[in-house]
Amino acid sequence: MNFFPLYVAGEFIEGDIQLEVINPFNNQLVANTYLAEKKHLEKAIIAGKSVEKEMQLLPSYKKYQILQHIAKLIQENHIKMSELLAAESGKPLKYAKGEIDRAIQTFIVASEEAKRIPTDYFSLDWTAAGEGKEALVKYFPVGLVAGIAPFNFPLNLAVHKIAPAIAAGNPIILKPARSTPLSTLFLAQLVDQTALPKGALSVLPMDRESGNQLVTDMRFKKLSFTGSPEVGWEMKRNAGSKKITLELGGNAGVIVSEHADIDLAIKKSVAGGYAYSGQVCIHVQRIYVQETVFDRFIEKFKSLTAELKAGDPLDESTDISSMIDESNALRVENWVNEAVMSGAKVLFGGKRNGTYFEPTIMTDTTKEMKVCALEIFGPVVSIEKFKTFEEAVALINDSDYGLQAGVFSNNIKEINYAFQHLEVGGVVSNDVPTFRVDHMPYGGVKNSGFGREGVKYAILEMMEPKLLVKDL
Amino acid sequence: MNFFPLYVAGEFIEGDIQLEVINPFNNQLVANTYLAEKKHLEKAIIAGKSVEKEMQLLPSYKKYQILQHIAKLIQENHIKMSELLAAESGKPLKYAKGEIDRAIQTFIVASEEAKRIPTDYFSLDWTAAGEGKEALVKYFPVGLVAGIAPFNFPLNLAVHKIAPAIAAGNPIILKPARSTPLSTLFLAQLVDQTALPKGALSVLPMDRESGNQLVTDMRFKKLSFTGSPEVGWEMKRNAGSKKITLELGGNAGVIVSEHADIDLAIKKSVAGGYAYSGQVCIHVQRIYVQETVFDRFIEKFKSLTAELKAGDPLDESTDISSMIDESNALRVENWVNEAVMSGAKVLFGGKRNGTYFEPTIMTDTTKEMKVCALEIFGPVVSIEKFKTFEEAVALINDSDYGLQAGVFSNNIKEINYAFQHLEVGGVVSNDVPTFRVDHMPYGGVKNSGFGREGVKYAILEMMEPKLLVKDL
Amino acid sequence: MNFFPLYVAGEFIEGDIQLEVINPFNNQLVANTYLAEKKHLEKAIIAGKSVEKEMQLLPSYKKYQILQHIAKLIQENHIKMSELLAAESGKPLKYAKGEIDRAIQTFIVASEEAKRIPTDYFSLDWTAAGEGKEALVKYFPVGLVAGIAPFNFPLNLAVHKIAPAIAAGNPIILKPARSTPLSTLFLAQLVDQTALPKGALSVLPMDRESGNQLVTDMRFKKLSFTGSPEVGWEMKRNAGSKKITLELGGNAGVIVSEHADIDLAIKKSVAGGYAYSGQVCIHVQRIYVQETVFDRFIEKFKSLTAELKAGDPLDESTDISSMIDESNALRVENWVNEAVMSGAKVLFGGKRNGTYFEPTIMTDTTKEMKVCALEIFGPVVSIEKFKTFEEAVALINDSDYGLQAGVFSNNIKEINYAFQHLEVGGVVSNDVPTFRVDHMPYGGVKNSGFGREGVKYAILEMMEPKLLVKDL
Amino acid sequence: MNFFPLYVAGEFIEGDIQLEVINPFNNQLVANTYLAEKKHLEKAIIAGKSVEKEMQLLPSYKKYQILQHIAKLIQENHIKMSELLAAESGKPLKYAKGEIDRAIQTFIVASEEAKRIPTDYFSLDWTAAGEGKEALVKYFPVGLVAGIAPFNFPLNLAVHKIAPAIAAGNPIILKPARSTPLSTLFLAQLVDQTALPKGALSVLPMDRESGNQLVTDMRFKKLSFTGSPEVGWEMKRNAGSKKITLELGGNAGVIVSEHADIDLAIKKSVAGGYAYSGQVCIHVQRIYVQETVFDRFIEKFKSLTAELKAGDPLDESTDISSMIDESNALRVENWVNEAVMSGAKVLFGGKRNGTYFEPTIMTDTTKEMKVCALEIFGPVVSIEKFKTFEEAVALINDSDYGLQAGVFSNNIKEINYAFQHLEVGGVVSNDVPTFRVDHMPYGGVKNSGFGREGVKYAILEMMEPKLLVKDL
């Protein structure tokens, strides 16, 4: 399977512009595919518009069957898809397998939620003007959706757009990342075997210019984007009247209180800091540890980090492998060096080797340093001290981002305070901000995003309420 | 206002059997009223049945206006009603005023909930058999309700039956306690000034024999009873096809962990133990304190108890006054003596003077002693030690009752464990089991009851779901 | 597989008292099983109690997996189970297959609902007394459940007790009907292959005396009974403090307005009247047709009825077969004859042949005749005229029963009026009362029942709310 | 009360730039106020930001008390406010009074909803990854809100921004329309008497340039705009990362089926067509009548229109009065003339006299004419014929707008079809699209808007969900 065709409205098409997909670990070709051109996109849009009504009218049991069928086909191709995903993204196989599991779960949840689209029904007779009348509020699919997915969860973050679109009754055109399009194109081959109406899904790798039409073309009624803040906010400006969801980045923080289970905090934070080399929106980037337990934390954190096994992503035992490309590894190297020059210390790691960057622990960082202030998207964690819990919350909040935060503490008042005051989309108590299961609401505030994903939430953001005023 | 007439379906009627209402503190007559007879009840039932349809069809804004009007009238008679309630029940005025406030709140909440009767609306097309069909589930009033209220909250526990009945669209016949019927009969005079259809409320003090018809007569579609377990469970047996809610007693326990704010635990527990001489279903009867903080707890608990001011219920500064009658005070005295003879110690109080029983602290009690095993309904608290939190939970559970429990701890795991494992209707963290606000669900498991009150919950228990299967 | 053992808490056991299961169509033995004795029941109860906590603590994904696994195993045994069910009950194979499909769906819905147990979370600060506090209401499994299933849907009505019990986290002991225990005993063999904790399900055919312990034994926390009104209401009396759901009978009515699609009304009513020889709680027993369309309705109804094919239940083409036993067929015969003697006319059918009773149309019946007043549970339909829609609603209501009613009309005002005024658990517009899908609420008012089934509803009736008051 | 000061963060301030408010009926000065300048707005913003936290932490009973207090004060000033509103807007007094009633209701509903902010609480253990974890989702206020209100409901559409902002816990700066700022400035004087924290409300009439800062300043976290589509959509483009709600215009249509109550349709449509001279977003602009009842409809519609009494808005008996200003009246005149030149007919009215425009009926219009295609915001109604119901739905949909639509029919299938296929925010069956009660969701699709108002819905759009992942 050396050439993956484009999936254009139910047809597998070869394009004119070839796109090579490279394994970042060994620089070898994984497979070829194509960059879609304007003509392919136009064809997909026209087909998508033409099935809007058919999709809207699908009974829920048919949507359920389609989504369950997709889940079953992924399960049957689990090994193949895991390896493909690991190869195109450099994600260690154990994490790649986890992503396939989650994609299956995302489809299963969507199949169930397709039967449970919320409604509202209430009396209008709160004043005499409404006597004898009642209200039904139902949600209707908005119509054609544009989805743009990032490289770091090439399958599941695409699925978080595709599955809710189908569950809501919308056609969707999905643009995968140029570096990692294969998993999603493979998924298209599975979807094509189901009863999903042709035209309801297209998968098109594109250059940014073509991709821009997903933002500006008014035939799309909804844009769901996962990617960087700069790109995202500019899209919001240009999206016109369409609805938009933005899942952008963050510099997620963890608070470790003296009232915490410290060993748990360490174990979870190491995993959250270095999984897939930190190329995760909610990777643990900043850890604030109460001074009374700081030394103990640092010591054990270092020793656990030292145990991580680097290697080939396709090796089952690998914990950490290459970054997505050398330019990103270089960027991380520069940020670390810049921080060191400004007074920060590297307690562990800190070196680059081609596309590989070592798991790295820093301390004495300041909030102005890029390793703290920006989204590092690399295996670098800074660990700093705090005195009072309120101070720790303020440190997390002193950032342009606000996606998720982790709080390790068994003290109720601290958890309550954190939930009340942390400026984020999600507070994870006694676990890292990296925690996500696929049916929970997910998304950020401040610079980190707009709107929420998580199957049920994504479905609602792809629908529009309609009121019926009716006689009693 | 020496004679309070019966309120029979919109008419104020003098009966043949006179009932004297006595102030238990000074044994003086508060006022006279009557015991309703079979003929009064029959008249009330017939009238109630005849307005069932009118009540069902009342638009929500009219129910809202009626309930708001009642709340406003109580507010205007706040002082008069507080004093009447204090006099008939011996409840200290500060608590009597609180009860009037709560009755107002109960009517306000009911007025708002009358507009928000829940519904369910969902698709039936989960299989092909339901394609093109949707379901609407609405709740309809069951019809005539019988309410039986106890002496200890003579107004607000009657209101917890009357207000939900009106909000649901049901007529109701309310039997107040024989010892404390005046507040509710006064309320009837206020309700009569509103637009509530005549016949939708009757208030009838009765002897138990007449009252028994409220249980057995099939024209009642719902019985809501607050009182003792023996009476309640026998009612359930005889209630036929009608719905039933039982709010029975308890021997509520408190756990004080070493992770608690101990001063808060003491302050709240003294209030929860002795308010209205413990004649409260969720009065603090058993306190389990972790051994590491036991001595400190006992000492301060004693000193706070010693500060309670005994006296005339109509005196604003009184904290504790008479029990409802001498026979109850005697009963408490006997139980305490019996416990002492079996090895328990009295750390404070323990003596009776007529209808007055001192605020009493016991220790070294066992679960077999009546002061622990049964509902004491008097100002007696036992305080015992425990080692592990799990043990404390087991101690609370080792009882026939299960109404509410208080848990003082700032440790998350302890609160979570308590909520998972305590066999009660409500777990109150960092407060006493005596905590109740009027819109929360309230009711017990095991021997403590069946069903839930709390305005929204009581409304639902007075309604019946009806499904409409309709075309899409 | 000639002998079906009892399923006692994870063990397949042969009993001492043999029970022959007979095919009512040909009087041949289908298979043998046993009547459980007191010792079997005691063993099942003890085992059930001992797994209550384990069941309560099962995470939802494990309950989901177990319930999905059961559904899958039934699917794999679809043909075998359909034939077994048809043989033991005399239900024509096409309907038997439908019942197997529905049992699968019931398990699937339960698996999904196991993840979606409702909760309530709200602020308590509606008054100053609740400032800083919030409420969480969660539902906890009640503990050991007793289920009693009838003969007419031997599998799916048992499943409507078993699947919700598992989803709620309760162990259950299920008593199938003596005449049709085999499908459920076969199901037990499938359940035993899953990860359901042993002891969480027992299936025990019993005589009524032993079965009575399911009602009176206080170790059961919930009784769910489907059967006759006399038995059911007596159970309610004797159930003590346990929760109870009663799914009893009915004499379901249909209204056919002149604003209806008459052909649809006829087609659906014939099916609803004669499916499984009317041995269905919501079988169409009474049809009221507006006088303007009465003659047309009768004529076509007769001709469609004439097309029904009688025969062996195991023949794919059979529409109608034997009744469950000869005594029931005799009873129907008597009722029809009695009606004729009182003035009713038989327009079609009316004759018995052994266990077979012809599909029968009557008219000129009165509400006092047993064919109207009681639940006939046989293939007999009365068709009568009405003038105004309000009159038709009154005719339906003039009955002791109130399960479901069908209303054929395209006029909004008529449907609204029917929903407001019909005294039933469910109003089915433009379909027969026989309509049921497995996730909808199902149950009757008046003499027809108490509480609701339908997976989500049944789950809630097997759970108990518990409140946590917590700090903000 | 000749000069209305600006209300800047709790202070009443006189500005430098005077603004005369003119009664459009008689061209007389109603009162003077000021145009706020940059310095006033800056002061309001700074104050608003400084009370964000205080507003967030207000317990619900305090928000309830404040909102109830405002409602009570409006009630006490009902006559004065009605007359002021009638004078500044030219709205006939009977409608002005209705608007005051609705503003009261909007505050009451908001006070109740402040206690009922929705939450979500569910288990995360749908997979092993979430075992032992649960999710709480609460909504938190976004922070400072900017509200921009139009002239046509000068009070209640401002209140639809102010009341939800307070209920949600947000400070708000409200810009009323320049032509009708007085009612809202008067409201500010009432609000100032309550316990609302100073700074939580400012009311500032502004020119568009200053007003533009409400859109672009990132200190505002939410913009709620009611006004014209061109302005609204441009705002969306410039709003940056803030949330936005747009309530824009429409050309609302009515369908009158032959299955309708025609007299009801006529009566309602005349009211919906000419109330406040059609200066209502959901005014009846297009009526489609089935050909079988067209002539009858036209005739009676004309005769009812002829009965409308024109006159002084402050006269209790006036039905229709001046438009808001002469330029608008001129615009309407031009559009009517243009339509006539293109072939449309005026069946009634059609003439202008200064600011007054006659109630006007047109027919033979086409969808290209401005009287149909654009929002006329004047007392002009076109009535056209249709053959099939599907055609009527298509006619309504053939427009850039989609706010609300009315459908008169008693046929269920027609109402169902309309609800499924009309591209609008609300379908009003058996009433005009002009129907609105204040707690229902309100807002349009297509060019008519973005998001929803209606108290509960507006509150949610002013809040942000935050997830807490917690231990079980």
C-alpha cells in the first residue's frame, strides 16, 4: 500500500501533486499520497452540500449502525493502523495503540450520542401571554462541516471531528496534517465500506492556501480547527457567519501540594511530561511544587525520567522517540538554550540529536522565558517552588493560555479553591492536565481556544437549536 | 383569636369536638380548635375530588401567583405566626422565626418550580420499529393528596406537603399534629385570601382513627406522611394503590475526623444536638470522634453546651426550652437512666424538670442502648471514640435508620469514602446532619423512610408520568 | 438439550421437582426443567446479598462490557432461541424472532444507560443558610432485586428486569413463568459465559408459594413484577419496605377519528389485535371509530382479519396460532358467549378449537361485558361507534385500567385533547397501544400498574438517590 | 426630569455632548441626555473589570434579591416608565405598557435562573482510563459584557442583556440606541438603588465610533448586539476572541393553510403586522395563504386593518402611531413605490404623512422586491397565494433571513413538516412569528443572527464551562 489516494466524496482519486510521508525516526518513506487541489475540494463541497438533507433525515439507528460499523472495522485493523500511525508520526507504538483504542471509543460514544441528541421541552405559560402554549427545542445539523486536524494525534483528533459530524447528521470535509495524513486516509477506506452516504465524508490533505477555503467559503456552516493559536484566531476573524470551534495550544501547569500523594504526582507528571515527546496540547510543561516537598519531588522525578527508554517508535518497549521533524527539535533546543542563558538550569537532558530531543527537566525558569511562556510542544518540563497554594494558582494563571491544569492534593479546600480560581477549561484533580477521556468536554479559555470538543459537546457545536411553539 | 375553626374546603367551620392547644412551657392554653369528624373529612374529600380537574388545568403563572401570594401573606404575619408557633410547640422564638422564614422560602421555591415541571422528549428511532416517531413524557398531577404533618416543625413540614401539592396541581387535605395545629390553621386563613380554588386545601386536626381514612380511602391518590416509623410502615401496608412518601425518624450520626476543622465541628454539633431540645428528625444524636482529637472535642463541646440558655420559648434569648409534653420528657429520662445503669456515663446534664430536659452529653454508650438505637427525639447526645475512618462509617451504618449523616473532614478521600459507603439519604460534609435547606432532596433509607421531599422532589412524587408517542 | 437445569447463583443445578414444558400447539414436550425449592432460593439469596457491594462498585465500562457480551451471545443464538421461544409459548416464529431482536436491543440500551446514570448537581445557596454549599445527588443500587416475569414475552419481559438490574449494579433473582421458563434458562447459560459476578443472577422457576418469598423476604430491596392485577396489588400490600414496580394488565383502547388515515388505522389495529392471539398487555381490545367512517372501517378490518394465516408457531408464515393453554382458550370462549347472550354480535370468528381461538371481531358490546371490562388476553376485538372525539376519550377512560391507548387522527387539537385527558400511562398517536420500543417509559395507571419500566426508567426504580452536601 | 445623566459605574455624570431625545409623533423634546465620550467608557470599563471577581462570587440568593428588587422598582414606576417609553419611541401606550410588563418578567425570570445555572456531573469510567474518576462541569461568568440595544424595544431588549448578565455574575456596559436612551437611563436610576455592586452596570449612549470600542476592546469578554445585519456581521469579524451574540433582523413569514382556523390567523396576523408600525424584528412581513382560502383571508384582513386607530402614542386607544423618524418613513414609502412600479398592488394604505406611514397591504409582490427581500421595519405586509404546503415552506425559506415563522394549521403533518424544514430559529404554530415570551430561546439563523437570547439561553452565552475531574 504505497500510494494512499485522496478520498473525495465517496471516490478514491489520485491527485497531480504528490506528497511524501516520512518516518521522522529513520527518515524513510512511509507512503505516498497527494495534495488535494481546488478542483478536488470543489467536488467534495458540492457533494457534501448535496447530501446535507439526506444526512439530516437519517434516523438515529442508521447513524448508530454506521458509527458502530466504523468502530468495528478499526478494531479489525488495529495492528495495521497502529503501525501506520507510529510510522508517520514517530509516536511510540504503545501510545499509537492507545490512540487507536481511543478512536474506536470516540466512534462508539458518538454512535450512542447520535440517539441522545438533547432537546428541551417546557411550558410557555409563565405569563398570560403564553397560556396554552408549550415549547419544544430540537437541535438540527448545521450542514457541511470543515475539519482541520493536527499532526500529533493524527487519527483521534480527526475522529473527534468526523464522528460528531456523522452523529449530528452533517457531512464533513476533513483536512489532515500534511505530515501525518495516512491514518486518516486509511480511515476513509474503512468508512467507505459502511452505509454512510457517499459525499458525507471527504479526506483531503491540502496546502495552507487551499485549506484556507475551508475558512472563508460560506458553504461550510461550521469550522472545527485543532492547531496553533495564531492560525486559529485569524481563522475566527475570517470565518464569516459560520460557527467555529478552536482547539489551540497551551503551556499546561501542574500544582503539587504538600497535601498530595507525592509518588502519584511524580509518576503521573513524568508520563504527562514526556509522552510523545511532549507534542501534546495538554502535555505537562510547568510543575509547581510546594517548597516543603520540593526536593523529594525533584529527586524522584529525575530518577523516573532517567528510566525512560528512547528508541524506534515501532519498538514496543520505546517510551520516547523522535519529534515530528528536525525543525521542531531545533526550535526546542533554541528555547532551552535561551532559557539557560537567562539563568535557568537544566537538571536532566537538554540535548538534541537530529529529530530526537532528550527528556529534559529545567528549574529556575521565569515566566518570560519561551520554555514557560509559549507552548513548547517538546519534551521539556520546568519544575519550580511555591509557598502558598494561592500563589501556585496565581502562577498557573499568569499565562496567556488556559487549557487544562492538574492539581495534586487531598485537601478539599485546595481543590475547591483551584476549581474556583484556575483560569482554564479543565481542572484535573490528582492527575495531570494531560488526562483526557473522549466523552468529557475538552477545550480552553484565554488564548487556548474557543468552544468545546468531547463527543457530546462537539455534536452540539455542530447543530443549531430550533424552537417550536405549539398548542397545549 | 381564641378559637381556630377547621378549614374545610374553603369554609371555616366550628366542630363539635373541642381541642385545647397548650403551651408546654407554662401549661397555659394557647387557643382552642376542634377535632374534625368523619363528616368534615367527607366534605373535604368530595370538594377535593371536584377540583382535581380545575387544579390540573391551572396554567403555571396562576399557580405561581397563588404561591407567591401565600408567601407574601406569611411575610406580613411573620411576628404573629412566629409567636403562635413558639407558644404551641415550645420552640424557642429564634428557631420559630427561622421556621417561618423557611416556610416562606418553601412557598417561593414551589412557585418557581410550578413553572418548571420536568419533561422528557426524545427520539424513538433507536430501532427501525420506532422510525419517524418521537416521545414526549409529561408529568400530570395524581389528584387528591393526603398530608400528615408532625408536631416538631408544625408549619414548615405541613408546607412541604401543601406547597408542592399546589405546584403540582393537586388538591390536598392536611392533617396537622394534634398538639400543634394552630400555625397550619392560621396558614389556612391566609391561603383562603388567595385565588387558590376553594376545595384545593383543607386543614383538619383529627384523631388517629379518623386520620386513618387518609391512608385507606382510595379517593386519595397520594399519601405524604411525616412521623414515626411504626406508624409510617403500617400505613404503607394499608395504602392500597396510592403513592406514598414516608419521612420517618433517625438517630443521626456525625463523624469528626482528625482532618476536620474541630472548632467548626463542635459549634455545629452543639447547635445540631440541642436545637428545639433535639426534637428534630435529623438532630445530632451520635457523635463519633477520632481518638486523636477526642479529648479536645469533649472539653470544648461541654463548655459550649454549658453556655446554652434555657427559658421561655417566647423569650428572644432562649436557646433551649421545654419538650413537647411531659410524657416525652419522662421517656427521655428513662432512656438516659437505663443507659447509665448499663454502663454509660453522663458528662453533662441528664436531669428532667417537668417538661424540661437538660441538654445532655453521654459517653461509653453502646449501640444496644435506647439512647443510641432508637430515635431519642430529646436533647441527648452521645460522643464516642473511633480509630479509623472506615470504622466510623461502619458505626454510623450499624443502625436500623439511615436519614442523614454529618462528616467533618477536609480530606477528600474520607469524604468520598463516606459518600460511597454511608447508608443514608444524605451525607453532609463539614456540617451536621441537621442541615437542611428547602429545595434539597430530603429523606431516608432503611427504617427512616421511603421517597423524598424537598420541593422539586415532592412535586414529582405527587405527579404521574404520561407518555405521548408522536410522529416526527 | 432435554433438561434445562436451574441457574442458582452461578451454578447449574438439577432440582428434585420436575417441570415439563409443553408446546401448546401440538401438546408435545419441548423440554424438561425443575421447580426450584426453598433451599435453592435461599442459596440464591445468600449469594445475591454477598455480591451486592461488588456489583455496586463495578465501573460502568465493566457493566457495559458484560451487557454487550450478553447481547452478542443472544445474537449468535438467534435462531435457536427464537425456535425455543416459539415452541414453549406457541408464539408464531415471526413474532418470536422479533422478541429476540428486542431482547438484544434491551441489553444494548442497558449497556449504554449503565454509563449514563443520572445525577443532579446544584447550588444550595438559595438562602443565606446554604451559602458556600453545593449539592450532588447520585443514584446508588438498592441491592438484591426480585423479578417475576409472565409467560407472554418469556424472554424480553425477563430481560426488562435483568438488564436494568445489572446496569444499576444490582444482583437479581428472576422467576420466569412456569409455562415458559426455557428461554430465560437458556439466557442464563449465556450470561454465565460473561464476566458478570457469580451470584448476580439466578433464574428459578417456582410455584407460587415459593415465589411468595420474593415478595415478603426483606433481604430483597426491590420487587419488579409483571403479571395480573389481583396478584400484583396483593404483592404491594405484602412488600414491606421494599420498592415495587407493578406491570399489570389492561383492556387497551384505540380511537379512530374521521381525521385519521383510516387505512393505516385498520392495518395497525388488526396487527395490534391479533398478534400472539392477543396475549399481550397492550393488545388492541377496544376500538372506537367515529360514526362517519365506521362502516368503511369495519368492512376493511374484517377483510384484513380474514387474511390472517393460522397454523404451527414454528412455521415462518403463521400469523396466529394457539393460545398458551386450553383453559385460557376456554375462558375466552366463555366471555365471548356471555357477551353474545347479552346482546353483542360476532362479526368474525368467535370459535375455539382446542387451544386455538379464532381472531374475533365483536360489536354492540357494552362496558359491563367481560370482553370489554376485563383484560381478555385473547384474540378478541370489539369495535364500536362514537360521535364526538370527547365522547371517545370518555369511553376509553370508563374502565378500571389505564395502560396505553392509541389515537388515530391528524388533527392537532384531537391529539392534544387525548394526551391531556386520557387516563393512561401512554398515548400513542397514529399507532396502536400495542406500540412499544424498549427504551421508552412503559407502565400503567389506575388498575394497570405502579411505576415504570423501559430501560432507563427501570434502572432508576432499582436505585436510591443519595445526597452529598459539600463545600463550594 | 429634563436631563438624564449618564450612568457610569455607579455614578450619575453629566457629559459634554448633549443629546436631545425627540418624540417622533409631535417632534417635541422628551428630555435631554448626553453622548458618552471615550473617558466615560474607559471609566466604566475599569470599574467593570474591577468588580468581575466580586460579581463571580455573589451567592445566588444575593443575585436573586437584586434582580427581584429591580423588578419591584419597575413595577412601582410602571406608569412613568410606560409614558417615557411611549414618548421617546412613538410606541402606542398599550404596547409600551406591555413592554414594561415584559421587562419586569425578564428580571423575575433572571432572578430565578440565577439559582439554576446548569451543571453537568457524570462518570468518567466509560473506559479503564477513567476508572475511579468523575466529572463536574460548572459554568462560570465570562467577565465584562458589552450590550448594544436597538430603539424598537428600548427597555426590554436592553433588559435582555442586563438581567442575564447579572444572573450570570457579569458586569455589563450597555449602550442604548441614540434615539431612545431614556427608558434605560431611567432603569439605571432604579438599579442604582439596589445592592448591585457599583460598577456592575453602566448605561452609556454613544456615537457609533465610541460604540465600536465595545466590539474591539479585548477587556470585554462578550458582546451582545441587537441591531441590523450589516453592522452585526461586521462586528463578528472584529470581535477578536470574545464571545458574541447577534440578534439581527428578518422578513418574517406566515403560512396560512386551509387546515387553519382562518379567523384566528387573520386576527393574529393583523396584530403581528402593524404593532408598533412593524418596527419589530419578528413583525409579520410576508403572509402566504393557501389558494382555497385566499379571498376570504384578504377580505377580512383588510377590514380588520381598516379598524386600526392611528394617533398619539400616549393615547390609550391608539393602535398605530408614528415611525421612529421621517427617514425611516421615507424609506418605507420608497420601497412600496418601487414595488408598485415593478407590478405589485397596494390593497390598503400605502401612504406616508411625515413620520406616519399607513398600515399597508400589498399583493402580487415578488421575492426580489425590497418589501419582501429586505427587512422593511415598517407597517407593510404582503399577502400571496400558494398551492401546496411544501411550496409555502419553500417560499418562506427563499430568503436570506431566518428568524421566526408562523404556521397556521391544525394538521399535524403540516406542522411537523414545517418544523422539520423551515430554516428559522423558531416556528410558531397557530400564532404569528411575532410571538415571544421572555424565557423562550430567541434568535435567528442564516442572515438573522448568531446565538440565542431568552433569559436562560442568554445567561449560558455569557458563561464559560469549566470541567473538574475528580476522584470517586
